[in-house]
Amino acid sequence: MRTHQLVLTWIEDQLSAGGLAVGGRLPAERTLAEQLKVSRTSVREAIRILEAMGVVRAGVGSGPDSGTVVISDPTSALGSALRLHVATQHLPVADIVETRVLLESWAAAKAPQDAPELNDAAALLEAMDAPECLSVGDFLALDVRFHLALANAAGNTVVSAMMGSLREAIQGYAAELTANLPDWETTASRLRSEHHAILAAVRNGDGGRAADLVAAHIEGFYKEAGLGSDTAG
């Protein structure tokens, strides 16, 4: 089990046992990391996923609105979502690709030009534009966060939850497929360019173009990694 999945499981258990309730706050990031003997990065990852599921709201700063607050108590639904999160790591690549194209194309077409999540997406692209500082794994982690930010920008909590559940599968399969690429640096450069074009289309209010670019971007990577058009759907 991945370390951040341990955090997710702990939170689910706390919700089930009543240790956490709606309106309550999670322990501080450092406290939770020490308690579960995992890294703070894993705690942050878990909180991001729960936020996408609509279970918590991650506040910043200080005062009554700071900290990570439980905003819903869907114990059974959360359990199902977590099981989906784990199960999707074993789904066929073709199914993941088709689902991503459906969800992300819709989200790109619907996202408003001024969605705050687009600022997050832009910051992630800036981090990805420093190739000398990034390993392949780091690049792919930022890549997935960029796609989740775009999906979240559409404002549909169901789409956000589904994308959050697919997160591990997307990053896992992408990491495996990089071994099939003839030249990672060339591919990474192309992906960066495509990311910028997608974000620009959304910010320009051209949802149709953004949707087309996202679909071509997702399918193109898997095709370049050796999967035929029949596999990628």
C-alpha cells in the first residue's frame, strides 16, 4: 500500500469511529505524519485527494478558517471511493485513456476563464519548465497535478472525485510507459508545449479547442509509448 493510502485509510477509520466529524479539523500535517510514520508529502497527497472528493477543505494561514476541515461525512461513499482509488491501479490502460479523454475534454470545455484553479495549473507548468531540476518521476507527478487542476476548474465535484480516484493509475501507467519512449527529453518538451497550449485555450475562452487539445495530448502520449490507436480508443 502506498504511504498516502495509509493516511487515507486512517482518515476513513476516524470518520467511521466518530473520531472525526463534520466541522472538525485534521491534526497538523507534521503531527499526522509522525503519528502514522509517513512523510509530510504523503499527508499532503492524501489531503489533496480528499479535497477533490469533497470530504475536506484545506485552509491556509491562521485563525478560525485555518487547517484542514472535514466538510462532509460520507463514510460509506468515502470507503467506496478509496476502494476505487486502489482498484484503478489495475485497470487496463485503454480504459484509463478513454475515461481521461471523456472527463478531461468535458472539463476543459466547461472551465470558466477565471477559475482560480487555472492559477494553480499555471504554477505547476512553471515548475515543469525547469527540466534540469526534475527527474522523470517528479515531472510526471507535476503532470498529474496539472491535469487534476484543469479538471477541478470545471467546478463539477463528481468529475473532480473521479479524476482524484484515477490519480494513482494515471501516474503509475505513465511512469511504466516512459520506458517505451525513444527519447524522454523530446517527449517532455512536447508535453510542456501542449500543456501551455491547453491552458491558453481555456483562459482564452475557447473551450472547444481546449477539449480537442486535451484529447490529442492524452492519446498522443500513449500512442508514442507504443500503444496503437485501437488500444487508446
